[in-house]
Amino acid sequence: MSILSGVLCLKNNCYKCCLETEMIISLRDITRILEAGYKLSEFLYFDGKNWRLRNVNGRCFFLNTDGTCKIYSIRPLGCRAYPVILVESNKEVKCGVDDYCPFSQEITDRELVDGCKKLVKLFRELGEKV
Ligand code: SF4
């Protein structure tokens, strides 16, 4: 069952990754969300280096009370890639799977590659060398 598509999360009513989120978002993500009618100040903040999704009472601004995402079809690239994350090891940055996700062990090789491509795209949009 697919993790990146959110099928496994929905089936298990899991939205752990949308609580206390620190998700970085790119200007493209921001533009898409603004075009959907949301206001900048309500859904993001700047941490001094990157724009990140804002939490309200410990929950992502876009998280519905039933655990679904208000902007699922246009959600940020980092959310689409999760639980694939970039990890630094021996000064090398690699794609890995976040153990914080209860279903991290279920990810397929194909999903890992797919998530990794999304992250590379995100970090290139952020102007980072990856
Ligand atoms: S934008 Fe949606 S998928 Fe991403 S953290 Fe917020 S609620 Fe979760």
C-alpha cells in the first residue's frame, strides 16, 4: 500500500507528520497556495533562512480536525515526499526514510526514489546544491 500517495495514512487515520510541522516550503509551493486563496501570514513564517509551514495549536495550519489536509492536491513538495527526508552523514547528504513515521518500514524502493526526486527538486527550488 502506498505511503507517498497518503493511502496508508488515511487508512490508519495517521497525521503524525502534520503535527508540530517544520516543513520547509518553496516559492513555487507558496505561489500555488496563494493562488488557492490563502493569505501568506496565516500559513507560513520565516525562520531566518527558510519559509516554513505555520502551526496553530501544534497542528499544521492546513490540517483539518479529521486529520485530512485542506490543500491535499496542492500540498507542498516536502509533504509529497514525506517520509523521505534528506539526511546528512559524513558530510554527505543522502535521501533516507524518517523513522518518526509509523509506516516508514512499508516504503517501497520505488517510493524512496520518487520521494528523493521530489526533495532534490524542492532543494533546487530553494537554491541549495544537492
Ligand atoms: S500541508 Fe497538509 S500534508 Fe503538509 S503538513 Fe500541512 S496538513 Fe500535513
